[in-house]
Amino acid sequence: MERDPEHRNFWDIADDFIASGRVDEGSMMGHHCLRANPGGGFVATVERSSGNLVVKLPKPRVTALVESGEGLSFAPAGKVFREWVAIPVFEPSTWEAYIEESIAFVSSLTKQ
């Protein structure tokens, strides 16, 4: 599966995380994604149609981000994923922070 050149912003950030060894590139529902290393849990992807960053976070955090307007519900095919949020505004340092937060969350799940 090739990376979509339209999502270069995501991959420019993702490549630093991949190089650090903390995540690996993988696929999820036909999307390129980042997976936590070790453990392989899904961390982040970029939404094909919108280019939004999509990250896995705890349900209460997702709810707070959606309620504040900073995030959007992630609902592919109309089904809301409660532990996933779409971040519509591209800001490199913000996207990096969300990916960091997601890595921490997903890593905590694999340690349980």
C-alpha cells in the first residue's frame, strides 16, 4: 500500500515517530496508520477524504475534544468510534502532541 501524497503533512510528522522506533507503519481498515511498538495497537492515521489527523485516545478525552470543538467524532460509514477523534486543523506541534498522547494511551492498554 502506497502513501497518499496528498497527506504529506501527516507523513512528515509520522516519519519522525517511525524513526524513533516508538511506532511502526501499518494499515487499518484500508488506511495507512501508525501502530505502537511494541504491541502493535493502532495509534493514528489520516482520514482519506478530509486529511484530518485521527488518533486513539480515552473516551472521556475524545468527548472533551469533541465538546470543545477542537476535535470531531470519527464515524466512518456512520458508526462513531468512541476512542477515536479527528483533528481537523493542521498544526505540526499540535498533531505531534496528539500522536504522543495516543502512543501513551495505546501503550498503557498493551501493558494491562
